[in-house]
Amino acid sequence: MTALSKKIAMATMVGISVSAAVAGCSATAADGQEAPPGRSDGVAGSRSSSSRGPTYENGDYTAAGQYGSGPSTIRVSLTLDDDAITSVAVTPQATDPTSRDFQERFADAVPGLVVGKDIDDVRLDHIAGSSLTPDGFNAALRRIKEEATG
């Protein structure tokens, strides 16, 4: 191996090591808690509200959220306890078979993503192959938050 080849190989290994180290790092929020990861789990990052106390009234809430140009709707029912979502059910409303399939897959995935989270920390993105249904969920969540503020 020539001297130039050795330098190129060494530079490549150093670059790979630095890239791997940076990829394994996570940002830290101002409050010392780990910042939310990217959107790999479909939940967009947001602020933490644990230090300010409950903002919303505990209880069961239901709202429909519209999305798309159709418009399509999806129904969201959830329970809040100290601003945390303790249970959630998403009810598909679509009649078109393709839309219904997306809504059903979305509905199956949502509980695992939002139960146990502060309602203000939840904003869903592309979930279970569905890119539009989360817009309806987020719209329903905004209505629920309005209702739960008293």
C-alpha cells in the first residue's frame, strides 16, 4: 500500500468514526432532558409541560378531525389525566376502501405512540403509511385541547 493510499484509508476511517459518533449523540434540551429524536416514530418533537402543572381538565373527550381536499374525517376519543393521554381510540370514518385501509392502520398504530404522553407533546406525522390521516388526528387533538381548557 502506498503512502497516499494509507493516508486516504486513514482519513476515511476517521471520517466514518466521527460520523458514527455524531449519529449516536442526542441533543439535550434546556431542562437537561434528552431532546426528542427525529420523526422516526411518527411523533414530532415539541415542548415539555411537566414543570408548569396541569393545563387541561381531566376527563374523556371526543372530536372529529377533517383533513384532505375531500374532506375526510377521523374520530378521536381520549382520556386526559394531569395533561397525559391515558387512553385513546381512533375511529375510522372513511367509506372508500383505500382510505378506510389507511385509517384502520393509522388507528391501530396511534395508541402505542401517544398513550402516556403529555397532550401538548403529541403531534403526529406520517404513520403506518398514512400521510394525510395524521392531519385529521392533529385537528381533532386541537379541538379536544380547546374543549379541555374549560
